[in-house]
Amino acid sequence: MPDIALSRPVPVTTEPRPIRTLLIGLSVAFVALFLFAPLVTVFVEALAEGWRGMIAALSLPDARAAIRMTLTIAAIAVPLNAVFGIAAAWAITKFDFRAKAFLITLIDLPFSVSPVVAGLMLVLLFGANSTLGGWLIAHDMPIVFAFPGIVLATLFVTFPFVARELIPVMIEQGRAEEEAALTLGASGWRIFFTVTLPNIRWALLYGVLLCNARAMGEFGAVAIVSGKIRGETATMPTMVEMFYNEYLSVAAFTLAGVLAMLALLTLLLKSLLEWRHADLLAATRRH
Amino acid sequence: MRAGILRSPSPLPGFGLSFGIMMAVLSIVVLLPIGALLGRGLMIGPGDLWGMVNSRRIWAALSLSFRAALIASAFNLVFGLLLAWVLVRYRFWGRRIIDAAVDLPFALPTAVAGIALTALYAPNGTFGQALAPLGLKVAYTEVGIWVALVFIGLPFVVRTVQPVIEELEPELEEVSATLGARRAFTLRRVVLPTLAPALLTGFALALARSVGEYGSVIFIAGNIPGLTEIAPLLIVIRLEEYNYDAAAAIGIAMLVISFAMLLAINAIQTWSRRRIGLA
């Protein structure tokens, strides 16, 4: 046998195997301890008194009212946000005007404002002791501690979600297709529905998904603006807090479990979108 | 529709409508409320504003919010980089699940995360019991606030750094290796400098989010005034006392911090674009 000792090629763009194993182990342990453990805890605590306890918790009138409230808020805030996001992305990507960068910064602003500060702003603007708020209450249109305030707070915290997703995608796709449709005589709406919308639908869906998750889960801003009135303005996250503070642990964690299931559903849909339509989503995203 | 010095002409329709909707919603939802807060500050006056912020309890709360956010974001900087690297470069069983799980803090409501972490780390919780013999107390101490903020901030670092690692050209690492550099040297002198702007951006985003975080922190913090009371909670307490001026004063202080960080993030991004040669 000829003794040709061909050494195996040494990979130079990766780390040695033991180090790889160590790093993978560290990452998995980190995710298990910091992300999976809290998630599992929600369900374990919810099931502390078995299925009966959960069903009893879900049939509490306060819990039901909170679920209805959260779904209603999301059903109003998310479409409004989508309309705003599409309008903002159209104006910003299809036209050139002054101060565009400044406008994009303004759209991003709610991401860096504490939700509590957002709630505070709305109370200062529409609260009973402000001029505007006093006038609105006198005309029987209260905003703070009422439904419109919660919608406004939710809109504030979810404000950049859809626009943020759409703007990079629409910049990348350019204006040529829309301009071609225009020369063929299509109207503005026809261009939007037959040319632009099919191009951005997956990015739009992605933005709506993230927006919805935040809209259903917002706590700080909504807690301040809603006044947390049971059966009237309490949403699911604020109801979780109230149950928890009353030592109704099973009720709190059951409601939290419903929210966690919604979060898992969001993650599943998001991952499916990313695997199947990665090319049509924004290449780099921050949120 | 007007075309002029403010806007270059475009054949596409819909500028008036889309710009109008954008400005209307932006004004009602974002600008008017911010104006209300700043207006309140002007009415109070800078002297009184300073007087209201300048109390030991508020300084303690503001510095706690900032310090805890810094510590948690630094922690996330290290583990976020590790996770992003492992997820992009290595293939292992369960990678996709880990990748999807990184977004959990974005999807899970903060109040849910808050009560779950508290149940875990409380003295009678699973982790709390395991850590107690080591003399470590997490829930109802500042460490608990760090844990909550690590949870909240992690995806910001991972999701900012991940695309940049995907874009790295392996040729650069090969060149470095052919020139005789060992792997550790290549990582430190070739890979890390390329990732630095993304890392900084992710760090700043996590920091900005953590400073103002409320829902996940208040349950685990214990909320002892001067010790584990964060600035947003102090705003909530002042609002519950109907002391709107004091709440506005703390709110303005936090808004100033937010603006400063937003400017920092923009500066980092401009700097990194210039470094890559796009600007």
C-alpha cells in the first residue's frame, strides 16, 4: 500500500470542533434559562390547580371582559396602523421631498419613548384637567379612562411597526413598475391594488403580525390611560396584573397563558413567513 | 397637488392623500401628545422643573433605570453576539427553534414575562430555590431588574447583528488565514471590527428599550423606594396621586434621555455607513 498521507483540509473559516460544541451548548443553555424557562413557567403555574382551575379562571366575568376588550382594541388599532403604514410608505418611497429623513426619525420615535411616558402624554393632553380633555368630557366624549384613550395609547406604541417593514421593501422595489402601469393608463388605486400591493403583501403581513402582537400585549401605556376599570377598560395584560396583585395566581397565569399562546402563534406565523418569503421581506430589520 | 421647491415632480399619483394621512395620524398620535408633555414642562418653567426632578428619590430611580439598562444591555451584547454567531455559522439540531425563540421577548407581553420571571426567581420558585443556597437573591432585588431587562433586550442585539454576520465574506477570513493569522486573531482583528457598528446599534436599541421598560420589571423589582424603584414606576405613582406636574417633570427627564439615545443610534448608523463607504 502506498503510504500517501493526505491530511484532511483544515477549515479556516470556522472554529475548532470542541469550541463549536461549547458555543452551541452555551447558546442553547442561555436560551433555555432566559427564554424557555419563563414561557414554561406560565403554563406550569396556570395548571397549578389542573384544567378545572383554568376553565374556572377563564369563565370569570372580568377575564372574559378583558379578552373581549383586548380583541376589540387590536381589531381597531391594527387596521388603522396598517392604513397609516401604507400611506406613510407610499409618500416616503414614491416621492422626493424635503426633510424626509427627519420624518422617518419622527415615525421611529415611539420606539424610543417609554410606554409609561406615552401614557403620561395622553393623560396630560386628554385628561380631565387639561383644556382639551375638559371640553371633550363636557361634551360626553371622554378619552382618558375610556375606550378611545386605549386605542390612542395602542396606536402610539405600535406606531412604527408597519411603516418600518414597508419602507425598506418599497425602496428596494423602486418606482419603475408603478410608472409603467401609469403609462399604460392605470388609475392611482388600480396601480396600488394590482402592482404595489402584490409586491408588498408579505412584508405588510409581517408588519401587521408584529403590530398585532404588540397591540394585544401592551401594558404600560394602556395601564395608565385605561385606569384599569374592571369589566370596562381592563385589557388582558392589565387584568393579569390585577389578578396577580390579588394573589389569584391561577387566574393571572391562565390569562397570561392565553397571551403566551397568542405569542407562540405569532412566532410560528412569523417563522413561516421568514422561511417561505424571505426574499420579499426587508433584508435587514431591527424589530 | 403642488410640485415645487419642497417636492421634486413625480408622475405617480396619491402624494396629497398619502402625505395627508401620514401627517394627520402622526400629528394626532405622536406629535400632539409629545407637545402636551413639553408644553406642560414650559408652563411649569425650567426652575420649578429642576426643583421637582432634583430629589433623592427621583435621582435614585433615574440612575437605577439607567444603570440596570446598561448592565443588562452589556450582558446582551456578549450573549447576543454569541447567539447570532452560532445561529448563522453553525448547523445543529434545533437551530431553527432557537432562532424563532429569540423573538419571544418581542411577542410575549411584558406583563406576562414579568409575572413568569417573578414566579421563577421568587424565594419559593424553581430558580429562586436553586440560587438560595448560593446566597443569591434575584427576585425583589436589583439583580431581578437585570434579569427582566436581559429578557427584554436580547432580540435587539441578535436581530441587528445576525444579518451582518450573514453578509460577511468568508474570503476575508480565508485571506487572513493564508497570511498566517490564527483563528482567534482573525476573529478579533478581521471579524469583530466589521461587526462593531451593528453591535453598537443593537446595544443602543436594547438600552433605549430597557431604560423605559415597565411591565416586565415592576413585578420582579419589589419596588422599594430608593432601592429598586424604577423611574417609569415613579411616574405611575405620581399619576395615581394626581400630581401631574411631578409626573410630567420625570416624564420630561426620561424623554430627554430617549432623545439623546435616538441621536446616538442615528450617529452610530451614519458612522457605520461611512465606514463601509456607502455615504
